[in-house]
Amino acid sequence: EAQVTQNPRYLITVTGKKLTVTCSQNMNHEYMSWYRQDPGLGLRQIYYSMNVEVTDKGDVPEGYKVSRKEKRNFPLILESPSPNQTSLYFCASSKRTARVVDTQYFGPGTRLTVL
Amino acid sequence: GENVEQHPSTLSVQEGDSAVIKCTYSDSASNYFPWYKQELGKRPQLIIDIRSNVGEKKDQRIAVTLNKTAKHFSLHITETQPEDSAVYFCAASNDYKLSFGAGTTVTVRA
């Protein structure tokens, strides 16, 4: 079954404790991206990757890191989480077409609470 | 960067009526405009998209129009049904960045 998976699905942590949210896709997609969803703000892109070892900032990259060492995985790293990073996080993947983002397939989401 | 504004933020319609959601974007280089539907507690899913070389696209009860000159695009849902109740997001893409609107909560009244 074609899918995007994220782990963990729920996480409660404390300020400053490093954490990683994993994302994996089995569709051989070149493009992967992370979004955060907050009430009244919609979805905001954090980072995206067009292929292995190629990443770039989205609209809200501050406080986040990513890496793309393998095509299927795109982890999101919060080195020193703060309460304003409490949010619902979605990973997504898609094929990469010429200069256009294709249909995004979203993971199930990770609900993060930073105390 | 790209700025996408979406209106209205909430929309209540009688079952069988039409629903229209409008979005504007700021970057004239944006060339891809998808619409996503998110049901309560679920992940967003693409319902329709349009590219900048097309003015209108239709898929059964859903249609999207694009006015590049005015930099706005709209989603039209006809003959609304209870299962159309959800949050709808418009988005605009330039190269590989994707910027979303704030969302419209659509409620279809029986």
C-alpha cells in the first residue's frame, strides 16, 4: 500500500529537549516536505527536499532542521524545542515534475506539545 | 515570499446549494494552484488542481477557475452534500515552494 508514515503520532515534551519526528514514504517520490498546521494559519511549509541531499527552507524554517540521506526518509529535527513549536505537523511527498510541485500525499500527522 | 489569502474563513450552506471559496496570491511567478480538503481529524487530500496555463478545470461537482491577471482563483462546489463538510485549503506554488491559505470551514446543513 502506497503511504507516508510519521512517528510518533503524539508527543509531549519539555522545552529544550531535542526530538526527532520521522517521516517515510514508499512511493519512490523525489519531493518531500514538512508542514505545520495551526488554527487560523492553515498549513505552513517548514522545509522541503527535491531529492537526496537537496533541502531548502520553506516559509517557517526557524527552530527546525531536516536531513535527506535516503530517498524514502525525511526526518524533522527540533534541537531545542520551545512552546511556540506546539503544533500539528504533517509530512508529505510527491513526484517531482519540472518546476512544479505535484500532488502532495500527506502523512497522518504528529501532534506535538512542548511544555 | 508568496502570500495566499483565502475567504471566507467559514461558510455554511444548505444541502444542494453551491459553495464558493476565493483565494488571492501575491507572486505572479506562481504556476500551480491546488485545493486540499481536510476532514476532521484527518490528513489533507488533494481534490482538484489547476496550472497557470489553464483558466478553468472541472471534476464532477467541483470546479476551479484561475484569473492570472487578477491573481485570484476560486473553488466552486455545486449540489453540496453532507460529506462536503470539511476544511478546504487553497495553495499556490512557485518552483518547489508551496504556500497555503488559512482555510475555509464549510458546513453543509441538511
